[in-house]
Amino acid sequence: MNPRPASVSARPVDDYRDSIEQLLRPLAARAVESVAVSRALGRQLAEDVRSPIDLPVFRNSAMDGYAVRAESVLVAPVTLPLAGVVAAGAPGRTPLPPGAAVKVMTGAPLPPGADCVVPVEDTHADDNTVTIEQGRRAGEFVREPGTDVRTGDLLVRAGTMLAPRHVGALAAVGLPTVAVFGAVRGAVITTGDELVAAGAALRPGQIYNSNGVALAAALTANGVEVVSVAHSPDDPVRFRALLSAATKAADVVFTSGGVSKGDFEVVKDVLEPLGGQFGSVAMQPGGPQGLSVVDGVPVLSFPGNPVSTMVSFEVFARPILRHLAGLPELDSYELPLLTAVPRSPEGKRQFLRGKLVRARSGESRPLHRYPKAVEVVSGPGSHLVAGMAWADVLVDVPAEVTTLPAGALVRVWSL
């Protein structure tokens, strides 16, 4: 590795990310709303939920089989008279006669007097009798009330992002609704005369708008409710109108493009007079950045090159948005490089796109000590959006490092 001092002209990545997190952290104080349990998937629970009932609610069979008294099957095989059938959902209140058996289905209530269930696989039956081939002890294949959860027990903790397993538990105890935090609402505005929607015919100088779709997908994947996705040409009046609508509908607005030092930087031209801060962050890609507050709503402005937009979101916005949504942090860990990085820009923290690969036997140290390595995919260019699709991770090359040999350990961020 060849270290050299980092540039002092651009803001450090961690410092800029801290500013964004401080700006967005107040969004944690969101309104609480009641939603149907059937629509609660992916929502963050606002308060502890305790079970209103015992589960199981009543004593029931864990198997299809025969409910008996254990004392009746101490010696097996034994043939017992059948005293009826109890299906799941039946009241099951008729007592079991001494020395008899009752056929029961899985989940059916045990008749009073029965203390175990003999699985159907261990029996032979006709219309009137059942032969028990293997005896059972009291309590076998019996589900007792409250063995899963008791009335008043904590069922799901406040702050949990509700997954299917949580929704299933809430439904199982009969809760029709649950209190959740309102999702953070996000709006996206892309900019640039050169961008057109997918499906349109490209005229000379035009490209398809991938940033709007990509940012909306990134927001959704990280717990944000996307309320609008709009596009503005390089027209300050049009951009200001779209921004005004976005700040009325959203808790945070994301823009792409128009933040650098060219002649048609519509985002910068509109937001800087409103107090927005625009400048360079010591990273590649994604150096030009903007941070504003408009009508009380944070506005994060990313550069317009597609990879710059996506990397900016991953580095600056994703960690705090996942925290606000109650989602777990995504992994950051060290892996060896499969091949060398011959050059990294002076004084800039570089985020290369990497693909996880299996370490092969016979690899040189330290590759052989790791089950996986990371291979850099495509080049460092901020326009290589197709190459981004092949990546599993971002490879984090520190600002003071300019070259990395094969086998060097690098920190990677899961995508």
C-alpha cells in the first residue's frame, strides 16, 4: 500500500454523513397510527404488544390419532372401543369413557379425561374399535394451554420491523389492528434536459432516466414510503414548482443532478439562495453533494451520474433510513482482494463495485485464510451503471491509499 495525505479541500465522507444523520434523525418522532394486522408487514411497531389470550387457547391434540387415558395403554398392543370422533373446530366437551378411545384430528380439543394421544401411525382401527400397537405416557402429543404464550406475556417488542413471522403471531392471538409508526415519506426529483422516460425514443444527446427508478427502489427497500417521483428539465421555475409539491408531501426529498460546477446546475442554482450548502466530498464517485432544508423538509442532492447517485445513497442515506425504519444494519466486513487495484485517486475515499467470489485452493496468503474474496467489477467511472448490477458490495478504499495489491484486506459494504 502507498499512503499519502488526504486532500483538505473536500469534506471527509464520515463528516458529511454525520451532518445528514443529524438532519434526518428528528424524523424518528413520527406519528403513530393504527393499521390492520393484515397490512402491517414491513411497518415498525410503535409499542410493545402483549398477548390478550393463552396460546394454545385450549388443550388439544398435536397429532392425528386417538385420545386415550395413558393407564389404558400401559400394556400394548391393546384393543379399545371407539367412543366417537372429534374434528378440529368441534367443541369436544363429551368426556372420554374409561377404557375407551376417541379419534382426534390435529388441533382438535381433547375430550375431558384423556391425557395422551396415540398417533394414527401406531394403530389399526375398524368402525368400532382401535388396536393400539404402542403405549404412550400421559402428556405425549398433547398441547397444553399457554405453553406457547400466556395472557399478558410480551409477544412483539416495540421498534420491531414487522416480518411475516411477527404478523402471524399477532393474528394468532386475535389482534385485528396494531399501532405502528408512520413510515418516513420520501420524494424523488431527477433533473436534466438529457433524460427521457423508459420506452420513449431517444433523440440525439438523450439517455434514459434510471436515477428516478433506482432512487425510488432504494428508498422502498430501506423502509421509506415513496410518495412521488418526478423529473424536471434544466428549468429553475419548473424545478422549484416540483420541489414545492415534494416538500408538501414528503418528510425528506432526494434530488439527482444539477449540483456541480457547470452552466446548467438547476438544483444548485435554486437551492443555494435558499440556504442550501453545496460542495465537494472527498470521495469517488459522488464528490459533488448538496444539503438543504426547504419549508422545514431536508433535501439531499446527489450528483446525476447513475453510479454516483446510487453510491451516494448507499453511503450517506441508507444507514440512517434503515435506523429510522427499524431495519437491521447491513454488514460491513473485511475481505481480501482477488486482484490488485493499481490506482486510487489522491486524497479521495474510493468506493469501487465488487463481486464476492469463492477463494480457490492454493491461493497465496492471505487469500487462503478466507472462504471468500472480492473481485472489482467494471471500472471506477460514475457512468458504468450496468457494471453496478454485477456488484454485491462496495469496496471501501481509504482516502490515504493509492494502490492495493492482490490479497490486500479491504472493507466491503453489503449492497
